[in-house]
Amino acid sequence: MAIGALRYDQVAFKGVHNSIDRKFSLLDQLQATGGVVGRCAAIELDLHQDKHRFKWTVKHRAKDPGTPFEKTIKQIAAWSRQNPKHSVVTIHLDLKNEPLSDKGFAEALDSLLIDMCGRRRIYAPRSVIGPHADLVRGARAGGWATIDELKGKLVFCLSGMVERKRTYSEWKPRDRKCFADYSGSRGPLSKGHRVFANLFVAAKRYKESLDRLAKHAGYITRGYNIVTRSQWDMSIERGLNILSCDILDNSGYSLGSTGRRKLRVRRR
């Protein structure tokens, strides 16, 4: 089967861990230009929220100068509009703090993404939930679109602050514009509104956790901080979806020009 006919959850793709800390620009990461070997189909932005308003800065540490989140998303959205048939791009938003109300956060973040990207460009949880009771059951039932159907789309996923992303995913879930992850060490969930499972590749039980998840359809497994070739190869063999690595200019950490390939583990 051609890769374009596979669902989003049936494909492995290269991602970047801490995109803003790399020596390559976000556009170089997305386009495989400027020395980046192999297209990166997933990037990560660390977000720090202002204490008194829903404004965010893209930076790794609080003391770093950073870039306004709105400016960064505007740049990505402009690139997407200029390349309307680009393969789906996943953008992890790693929340570093959580001032102000959770519901206010959800509305403010979603409004910003809609304003910057447009509703049609965002592939949101509603499409995966479909007629099912929640996101987990929709995803497990085959609710993900295919890679071809997702051309020109952006998928946003909240990471980081545990309570904020959990509350975000559960409040009016069909209205949300971002997915939200959870710790992959918990294994596959039977219900709820989170299907992105986040895994630290250097964790003691990384292999066991990935094995528990990889055999089930619907979940999106992400392994972050891949820094060795053995971690990369092992993650591919065990069926990881998103290989978020720190090395972008080495052909050993590449899934080719498209940045994606069919999973080696069959899901059911």
C-alpha cells in the first residue's frame, strides 16, 4: 500500500526535539534545507506564558529572550499557504508554565491558532472523534485521516504541564484545536481524549512502554531526545510513530525526502 493511503497512526515520521535549540531554522527543518538531512515532519516549540495575560513566548528557558509565539506560528502558517500540498506537519507545543485559568487558556490558544492558520488548515480532534464517545474510541476505530487526506494540514499537540493539557483535552473536546499528550508509561488508554503518548527514550522502561502501545491502532507514540543511532534504529523497529531527535544533519537519522515511512509493526 502506498504511504499516502495509510492513516496518520500507521506511519513513522521524523521529528525534532527542542526545535528552537537547533542550529537550523524551523523552515530548514520542515524543508530539509540549509544542511538538514531529510525532511522533519514534526517540530517542537517550548512555550512560556506571560503571568498576567494569554501571550506566549517561544523559548526553552525562562531567562532566554525568545520569540513571540504569534510571530512563529504566523511564519509556519505562511509557509503552509505557500506550499498548499505539503505533507502534514505536527507541531508539539511544550508548555513550561501555567498561569491564569485553564478554560481561559483553551479559548485563547485556540483563537490564536485559528486567527493565524485558519480553521481549514488545522486538523483537530473533532475529525478523529467522529460519532464516537471520545477521542480514544474514535482513534481506535480508525478515525485518523490518511496521509494523502492530510496534505496541507497542521496538527497541534500540547505537551508539558500535566494538569493544563489534561484539562484542555477534556473541556469541550469537540471544540478544541489541539490534541494533548500523556505519559506513555501509562500504556494504552481505554477511554478519554488523549491518544498522543509521550515517551523519553532514555527511560528505563522505554522499550516495554513502546511495545505496549505500538501494537494498538489509533495511538500516536512519540519518543523524544533520540541522540544515538541505536536509539533511532530500535525505535523504528519497535514501531514508534514520531522519532523526535536532536541530530538533523546526519543521514543516519533520516527517513528520506518525505520524512516518513510505513510502520514496521502492524497495528490492530
